[in-house]
Amino acid sequence: MTNPIPSDKALVPFVSVDHMMKLVHHIGIEPMLIGLADYIEADFKRWELFDKTPRVASHSDVGVIELMPTSDGEAYGFKYVNGHPKNTKEGLQTVTAFGLLADVDTGYPVLLTEMTILTALRTAATSAMVAKHLAPKSADTMAMIGNGAQSEFQSLAMKALCGLKTVRLWDSDPKATEKAARNLEGLGLNVVPCASAEDSMEGAQIITTCTADKQYATILTDNMVGEGVHINAIGGDCPGKTELAPAILHRSDIFVEYPEQTRIEGEIQQLDNDHPVTEFWQVLTGKAKGRTDDRQITLFDSVGFAIEDFSALRFVRDHIQKAQAYVDLDLLADPDDPRDLFGMVQRAKPD
Ligand code: NAD
């Protein structure tokens, strides 16, 4: 693996939250979303060569902690991520994350980075990359249901990649909608706060559901979804946590990241295990069809897969040097004689 950062192999570039924000502003948020989408699309196109496994999840009554590993044979990456819908009431975030990229040849880490912001960016970039291929070509209006931490990123990615012009906001907490509307002001979108979920869907060709609740919720009922729309379902991403009425799934052509993980965590956990779904990477490589007619409902049953984080880690590794957005971290023991770890410890003994 070529590492663009020339540093002592024992020092690991570390990207803090401050560095990540510096990187976002150095590149620009929309160019960064486009860049991330390019990296993710490139990795989806070489899907078959990755090591893949459903993420390793540790559930509790209040949330989940997950590890998401993958490798393309040259680099290995993983993300630590949690999901705790109750957290916002305690002044904490629902989702936090950090991640690591390593060189398969030596096993040495080459990047350690915050991934809370990066997850929001990569999830939005993935949503928009998929919508670019599946949403109606004329789509310019999106209903954004759930106006929490992910929502502005989702809206801007749809603007940058799909030409979205109008976003119609709805959240059961009006404060969340106010916050999202305020944050999106002046960023080139026509922002419309709405009075209900039904209202938000008026004239929308893309419907994004991004709510957080640890239950089988029904954010969309069957009668709310008309023909020809693209649904980008983000929030149902855990066993027992879904957003769509099952009848919608039966009317939709369903596209997923990695079926083995989505059948456990996605909207399709509500369906029989043999219900047909399309792996989205196959649309990109021409092995499967995407949208085939104007009346079709396409559904991206997004749960977030390790390859998207791997792509995001590669993107960060490739861009932090120019932005000077990292510090070297003394993370790996580096004795002069590799076998003299004990001697190194002894020599560090205070007098
Ligand atoms: P958040 O807690 O910041 O925001 C969630 C919002 O949903 C809140 O504003 C809440 O008021 C709203 N909400 C809850 N129930 C609602 C309902 N019935 N109707 C309307 N609004 C409702 O969470 P977040 O960080 O924005 O994440 C949202 C969801 O997306 C979470 O479930 C998270 O696990 C999931 N997520 C998925 C991916 C992915 O790759 N698919 C990535 C990141 C987050």
C-alpha cells in the first residue's frame, strides 16, 4: 500500500475532531461529499475483492456498539461505532465513531481518525451516490424525515451529487427541524419546514427517513408513498429498529449494501429471508439493473457497511497532508532492536 504521508513508521497520523473540521473546510463540504462518493463508488466497483463480514454488534437494552472491519488485501480498516437513540436526551450524540487504517503488508496502522463527523459525511455521500443511480432523473425535491445529526449532510450530498433544489423537513421534535433549517440557510437549497410527515412528502421524488428510535417504528405508512419515488431509508439499522411499513417493502425494488448484514439490521428484517433484493454494487458494475421505469419505487435499505468506512478512511489518508490536518501519534512501541521490547521498557525506568 502506498502511504502518501512520509513519516516514521512507528508514528501514526492521528486526525482529531478539530483536524476533521479543518479538513472539511480546507476541501469544502460539497467537494468533500463528492470526493467521498467517488472513493465509495470506486470501492463498490471492486466489491468482490474485499473481505466482507456482517459487523460485530454488542447489543444492550439502550443501544449497540459495533466493530466494522474489511480489507482489500493491501489495506485493512475498521470502525468502532455506537448507536444510542436515548443519548440526545442526555446531551450526548446518538452515533459516535472512530476508525483505523492499517498496512496489510506490515500490519502497522497508517491512520487513526475520529469518525463521528466522517460517518455523517460518508453516509450522506453513499446515499447520494446511490440516489444518483436510482432516483428519477428529474428528482429535485426531497422529504427529509428525521432532522437530527445526519440530516444536513444528507441534504447537501443530494444537492451536490443529484442536483437537489428543495428539501422538505419534518421531525417529531420541532427543535430539530428549526436547527436543520437554520443550518441549511444560505447553502443553496430551498428549505421548507413541514407540519407533518405527509406534508413533507408533497412533490418529493426522494424520501429520506433518518430517525432514531430503538423499536419497529412506522415513519412511513403504505398510503404515504406514491409511485415512482426513491426511498433512502437510513435510520433502520439494527435488529428491532425499522422505519417503513412492510407493505411499502412489498411494492418496492429493494437495493442493499451487503445482504448478510442487511437481513439482520435493515428494513428487510421484516421480510422472509429469501425475499429478492439487489446488491447495489451490481448496479454499478452492470451485473444488475437499477431503475427500469418511471413508476417503480426504488428503496435503498441502507444500514452502513464497512467498505464505505474503508473508502472514507482512504479519502482521509490521501488528503490530510495537504490540509496539514493531523498530528503524529506515538502509538506503536519501536525498540531499536525489534526483539528487545523488554530492554526498551527497562531503559525508560526513572532514575
Ligand atoms: P439523531 O438522534 O441526531 O436524530 C434523529 C432524529 O429523529 C431526532 O431529531 C428525532 O427527534 C427524530 N425522530 C425520532 N422519531 C421520529 C419520528 N417518529 N418521526 C419523526 N422524527 C423522529 O440521530 P442521527 O445521528 O441523525 O441518526 C439517525 C438514524 O440514522 C439513527 O438511527 C442512526 O443509527 C442511523 N444512521 C444510519 C447510518 C447508515 O449508514 N445507514 C449512518 C448513521 C446513522
